[in-house]
Amino acid sequence: MVAVDEADLKQLGQAASVIAKAEGLDAHARAVEKRLRAD
């Protein structure tokens, strides 16, 4: 488990989404994208 605060999410969120999609983890990618939109 990894803890990510708001600042980290803004910096790393898009890359995390791309990596998740590349690994076939679509639900994880959508979760990151949803959190990015909530900010």
C-alpha cells in the first residue's frame, strides 16, 4: 500500500494512470483519474 497526498497526486497522478492502463489495471487508472478530477 502506498499513501499519496494531494500534492503527490497532482504530480504523479497522470503517470500512475498511464502505467496502470499499460499493465491492464483499468479500474486503478479510472480511480486515479477520478481523484484528479475531484481536485
